[in-house]
Amino acid sequence: MNTQLLKRLYSIYSPSGKEQKMMTFLCSYIKQLPGNISVSKDKFGNLYVVKGEAETYPCLVSHIDQVSHCCLLYTSPSPRD
């Protein structure tokens, strides 16, 4: 695992609606990777990355905004309770 990359990703402030810094970093990082990789964005701010050429591709979909506060909801008691 590339822990340096993971730390860098975590350090980029990108709450919902303010993902531009993350988008800039991802575009820059992806463009320096080896291979035939194309990067494009649509008018909605979605980032599309394609590597190589084929009739079909595996697809990875992800959010790039941060979740800064998390609330865990429990529907049943923990076995430790």
C-alpha cells in the first residue's frame, strides 16, 4: 500500500461542494502515471479516467468529497453489551 499517497489524499481539504483541490491533485497525479491514460471532466464536475483501449472496461466509481463528521447508528445491541 502506498501510505504516502494515502496521507496526501487525506490532507487535501475537499468537503462536499469544494472538491476542486482534490480534482486538481487527482488529475495531476493520474497524468504522470505510465501508460495510455486519458483524463477528462464533464460539466457536472465528474472525472473520467480511461486506461488503454477496449470494447469494455472495468469501472470504478467513487466520491472525492470528504465526510468530516460521522455518526454511527446501531440497530441492535453489540454482542459485547
